[in-house]
Amino acid sequence: MHIVEQKLEEITAALTTLEAPWQDEHAARVMALVQSIPAKKAFSDEDAGKLFDENFDAAFTAAYLFLGISKDEFQDRLAQVLPGPNGVTRFKKDRAGFLAALGKLDLPAAMTTAMNFEPTWSDILIERLRSGRGKAIKGQKRGRGLEDFTESLVREVFSDKFEPRCQFTGVGGKTAKCDFAIPDRHKPVILIEAKGYGATGSKMTDVYGDVDKIVQAKRPDVA
């Protein structure tokens, strides 16, 4: 067998950009649907309902685009005002209730704002910033906001007898990072990890991985 030794410089020099289209069949259906919306000064719950009548999946995507939130955020907010499964079956079974829930989420108002908005060239760049870097910033602030909220509760219960955002020592000298170690990192009695996320997928896997490291490192008698 002929062994070829590669240098890091040779590998990096051979790297190329992976180009991929952003549109698929679903995106095409969404664009066709929103482009078919007639111009109006104001939209109602029924106007939103007509979109869902025409193509539920495309309208579902259009709804969270109008609201300027992610699919996961939209599903979460919709479930809060309309508990239970919120798919096409629910829509057909309880159309009035579904539309009322969309009204509570201010979808008709968002449609009205979007339809009557007169963009300038800078708005395009701002939207690209929001949908790109803005998503990462939003995720960071969501997580830190939850940590700050948790810290206020910990401080209320334990006063200053805790260490925030530290690496604690557990069984057999094992260590792991946690958000709060009570009373301290050397001999903790309680460990707290605060996680906030607004999407499924890799982020939830990361959450599980972080918590699992704590479980593996902590002593059995530590809560």
C-alpha cells in the first residue's frame, strides 16, 4: 500500500467554496402564493384564511415570514394561543378557531404593514443583516437573558453563596462547566444549567451534550 502524507497547507489550498441554491419547490410555492395576494389597505383574519385555504403549507411559511420570526417561534406562539396539533387537519376541522389564533398573533396587521411598506435600498441590506447575523445575536441574547433571570432567582434563595458560570469539581476529580454552582465550584451541593433555544436540531443536541457532561462529572449526591 502506497502511503501519501499530506501537509495542512496542501489541504487548505485545495479547499473550495460550496455553492448551493436557496430555493426549492416549497420556496417557489411560497413566493407564488405571496405574489398572488391582492393589494389592500388592510387585511382581516379572513384574508389570512384564504391563503391557508389555497395552500396550507405555503401559507404557514408565509405567516411566519410576515411576522418576521422563525418557524419554530411561530409554532411555539401558535401553540400558546391554540393548544394542540396545529396542522392542516386542525385548520380544516376548526377553521374559525385557527383564524382567531392567527388574529391574536397579529398576522393580519403584519400583512397590512408589509403590503403598505415602501422599501428603500437600505432596507434590503438591513433585512439581510437581520436574517443573517441578527439570528445569531438573537440566540445569544436569548440564552444570556435566561441565565440572568435564573441568577436573580438563585441570588434571592441563596444570597451570595454561589458561583456563576464556572467549572466545578466532581467525582474523582472530574470537572465540567455549569452556569451556577451552589455554594461553590469546589464542593457543590446543587448545580444549575440554564439553556434557552428557539429552534430544533443541532442546538438541542448541544444542550443535551452540555447537560450530559455535568451529569457524568457530578457526585451522585449533588442535585
